[in-house]
Amino acid sequence: MHLDSGRDPLASPVGQAIIVHGTDEQRARLLPTTASGPDPYCVGFAEPAHGSDLASVETGGHVDGRAIIVSGTKAWVAHADQASAILVLCRTEPTAPRMENLSCVLVPLADDHIELRPLRQMTGEDTLFEVHLDGARAPVENIIGGRGGGWRVAMSTVAFVRAARADAGHRALEREFWDLVETARQHGRDGDPLVRQQLAWAYAQVRTLRVLALRTPSPSAAELSLRTVLTSEYHRRLGEIAMDVTGTVGLVRPEGEAYTTSRWQHVFLSSRAETIAGGTSEVQRTIIAERLLGLPR
């Protein structure tokens, strides 16, 4: 999950979740500091053993007086080292049905019972973290959506993350596409029939994504899943095309630190993670099948 923008609460997933599911007191207390910048928040939903299956999280939280004590491990938390708090999905109601025993708690990261462990990605970056909570404390007033309301908050937050990506995605992808066309010219590959065919396919995909964005400015959750899977699968394929365009040059890292990558090497490596982050392509296709096509569960 990506770091909260830390600027405009209306444009940040956690800020939007607080606006939709928070109390008046929570909105008044938590949103102003997010908007002014000193308190960016990150999202801690996924876990090492469960990945995208958020309904199976094992992190637990129990209320002790006016505090909630949280223990467990969250994985693939983006930019946790820059955040002041993490929105944690945890089990708080052991006797309630599966979807009703989860709560979302905003836990301050300045806690001696929290350890951040950077995860080195194959791009060389270490912007993702495992967050280990061993008795971390947060005030009960930081439970967003109330006890047992965590599933609704989590689903809203994930939808806000997908919406933010979809909103800016097609514009950035179109600029990137034309940069790859220029790279093909620089490498003398713009006359290669196979390269031209691949670039023509990529252009058609970029234009399709643009049309989808303009056609559905306020997409439903299922429409966001459609745009998410189309975007991530396109970008993964574009990375492969870029490696084909650059040829043998793409097999060698640039001189510098051990994990240095060129621009197109970075696209090739990082784009594979996009088909997993925020819900795998398989999860997105299930949502599309059930909610857009009306197929049985």
C-alpha cells in the first residue's frame, strides 16, 4: 500500500477513509495535521502469510482501558519510514463473524514496540517495509469506523488507492509511451517491423485507458478493478517491450551502485509488482466477473 499523500486529505486514501468513516471528532483531530503535511499516514493491511486475502489477517488488537494494544506483522508497507502513523487492519472482536471481527486502527509509529524492517526490491529500492507491532498502543479514539467496522474501512481505503492510481495513471503512461518511441529511434529500432507492431499495440492500450478514464470520471469499485487490471497488465507488458527495444544494453546494469538500474530496467522490474500491489490481477478479475458481468461467486 502506498504512503498517504500527506497534503490534501481529500486526495489521500487514509484521509478519505477518515472523512467517510470517521467521527466528527476524528475528522477534526486527524485531518488538519494531514493536510498541513507533518503527519502523513501509511496503510498496513497485507500480511506475509496472507497477501491480498485481507479477511484472513492475524494481527490482533485488544482494548485495555482507553488504549488498544496491537500485535502482529504487516508487509509491503510503502514509505513507512516517512510516516507518523499506520492504519492497521486487525482482529478485535474474537466472537464476531469473520467479516465483523476486524477493526482499523491508526497506530502512531513513534512507539518502542514497533520495528520497521526495509524490504529490498529487485529494482534495488527499499521503499517497502515490514512493520512488526509487538504490543503497540493507540488511543481507542483512533479506531476508524468503530470496533468491528474495519472491513468497510479497509475496502474503502483500497478503493481510494485504486482511484488515485487510475486518475493519474493514463496521463503518465502516455508520456512514458512516447518516451519509449523516442528510445526506439535512438536505438535504431523504429524501422523494425516487430518493434513497430509492439509499439502500435502499446499505443492502442494507452488510448483505451484514456477513454476509460474520460468515460467514467467517478468509477464504481468494479470499474476501478477493470482499470486497475488493464493498467497493471499493460505496464508489465510495456516493460517487456522496452527490454526488447533496448536489446543487449538492457541486460547490463549501469555503472554505479550495485543496485543501479536504467529507466527501462526499472520499468521492467517494478511493473511486475503492480499486478500484485493493492490486490492481485486474479482478485481484480474475480471482482470484474462478479460485479460487472454478474457471474456467480
